[in-house]
Amino acid sequence: MADDCQGNGATRKLADYVASLRFEDFPADVVATAKKCVLDYFGCALFATQTDMGKIITNYCRKGNFGGASILPGFEHAYNSACAALANGTCAHGFELDDVNTPSISHPGAAIIPAAFALAEEKNKGGKKLLEAIAAGYEVMARVGSTIAAAHIGKGFHPTSSFGVFGAAAACCRLLGLNAGQTENAFGLAGSMASGLSQFSISGSMVKRIHAGKAAQQGVIIAELAADGFTGPPGILEGKLGFCRVFRDDNSAIRWERLTEKLGETWAILDTTFKPSPTCGVLHTSVEAIDRMKKDPDFSPETIEKILVIGSNNLANTHNVFEPDTILAAQYSLPFTLGMAVLGDLADPSPYLNDAILNDKAVLAMARKVRTEFNEELEALYPEHFSVHVKVFLKNGKILEEKIIDPKGAASNPFSDEELYNKYKTLAVTVLPEAKVTALAERIARLERLDTVRTLCAE
């Protein structure tokens, strides 16, 4: 077993925390934020059902239709909880709109909420139990992830996939009321199911989307297996061949304290960032910088000579695809994204529903004007902050510049309730009638008062 300075007993401490968590102990802001996460989740998941990816995954799950849990409001079929979690999680992560935990560089809502909601429906649990599960999942996923996040993504792993299974498992264990021993077994199982590679960030494809879905599905399966006595190795996080050491080459740099520091005193869910546009979260500060510069009277697409983006190593060296050939690659491309931002409004995700945008000559021409530069000071702030310094050089010699630490939607720069609702509504009304969109939001607003979550998506 590891010594005290290297995560000794951390897995069991997290399991104890999850097993003892109670809604009655939640501060009011935790309840409010958890409900915001649920609202945002439904908007993101519903919107992505329109995509080819969304249609493929939901059709696949219909083939294994065993009944039990709804997939999404407005759809006639019901599914077992594992299938529902797979489809819902894949859709929630399906359009680069889902929430972010910045310190772990991951998307908790898409992995945790579909798992917890599907199992809550199947087991006929109430709203308080669902909120307990969600808070537990966010806490565990953020703590596990922030321990090794920057190096993990730097090695080519996808954090939402590999950290998400721990969050989903924690949520489902809390929902089923498992004890600490069963929960530690579940974490042991999660360690062997943690996986996901980031090649998609270079070459695109649909695989990134299923990373959240498979984490959600695995969370359901893991918790139910642990409930029946299936065992996993103890100490999976801190063990000699455990998750943190195996997924982080330089063991001296593992941030062991992140696993349990102030556990029960702070709440990871309060650090949630809600995304304002359908692009990789690391790019949002750059987009916001462009949006601010648009207010300058000299700014226009025709006047721009060059755009210089100064930031972390991840931003400067990982997102420089100038001519992406898939929508996902476009959403991960800094040059293409800034081309879109200069020429349009990225708060509207609809242009990304059509592959034709990939060949937009004006966007591609603007993308070719983007350059990047690494900065050590901004690297030191990463991954807790996706900080950026953007300079736009105009043809008349004027230089516009903006420095942004956290984007709009971050906990330090939050959306108003109205702004978040408008995002949800904009997404959801593309799939459901406005009356159903409004009714769902109203139920989410009183989620803790629902005796059963089965009424949440009722017609």
C-alpha cells in the first residue's frame, strides 16, 4: 500500500464519503447547481438526437429494448438502464455543448447524469436521491481526474472517458444505497474499465461521443454488479498498479492530495462550467476574446491581417488543424473555430449540423490567419483555468487584444439563470414542442420535490 503522502487509503475514503452522503446535508447552492446541470444535460442530449451519431446510437439501443427506463422525453421506446445510459450519455456528449469540470479537463454531466437518471427511473427513485447521486458523481470524477489531469490528456487519453466511469459508478452506488465496501469494490471495477484515446481530436469520427455514453453505461453495470457481491481490487486509485500510477508516468507529480483534501467541506459540482458554444472547452476563452473585440469599430473580417492566440501548451500545440474534415475535428480546431467566431455567432450551434460548413471558403480563409504561441505563465494556470491572450492585428496597424482567465459560463464568470435557460430552450425546441420544453424545465426546477423521477419526462 502507498505511504501517507501518496494517497494512502484514498479509495476507501471516497467510498465512505459516497456511502454516507445525504441530501439533507447539501447547501442550497449545491442543490441549485445540480438542477442547473440536469437542465443543461437535457438540452444538450436532446439537440444531439438530430445528428447521425445520435440516430445511430438510439437505434442501436432499440435493438436491446428490455424496458425499464425512458431514453429521452418525446421518444416512445423504453430501455433497460444500461442501454438508456449508453444512448443518453452519447447524445449528451454529442455536440460539444455539455458541461465541463476544468481542473479535471472532463465533462461530468454527460457521464454521470444519464447513468443516475436511467437507474433512478428503473428503480423508481425520487428527486432527492437523484440529486444525491449526481453530487456524489461530480465529486468523485473531479477528484480522481484533477489528480492526474494535465499529464493524462497530454499522453493522449480522453479524460471524460477514463474519469467518467468513476463518476458514473459513484452516482449509481449512491443511488442504490451501497455501503462503503460495495462502493470500493465498484471503484475497483471502474479502474479496469477506464479507457479512451484522443486520436479523434486529430482525425475526427464519432468515437468521442460514445466515450461519455460508455462511461455512463459502465457506471450502471458496475454498481449493480457490486450490489450483488461482485468484487474489485481495493485501493484502486493509490495502489502500486492502480489507476493514478498506471495512467501517470511521473509518479512524483501525482497530486495525491486532490483525492481527499477537504472532502465533505467543498463541493466539486460548484466548479461546473456551462458551455456557451459547441466547441472544445479549451477554445472558449479565445472565442470570447473575439466576441469582445467585435465591439471595436475598426473590427471586421475584412480588416484582419492576423490573429495570434497565446496560451497553454494544450491550446498552442494540440488544436491547430486548419482544414478539418469532420464536424468534430472542426469543433476541436482553434483556427476553424475562430474563423467561425469572426464571421458568425457561435452561440447558435445549427451551422455545425451541416457538413457543408467544413468547405466554407470565408471561414477557411480566416482560419489561415490564426497563429498560436506558447506562454509559460498561462501554462502554469492550466488546467484549472483555460486562460488565453489573444491579439488581432488589423491592416491599418491597430492591434486589438484581450486577456481572459475564465470564459463566460465558468463558476467565476457564471451564466445567469436566464442565460442558462435560454441555452437549454434553444437546444431543446429543435426536437420537442415548446410546451414540453417548458414543462420539463418546470419539473427540473422542483426536482427535489418529485416523489419519483419517472414523472420528470412524463407527457
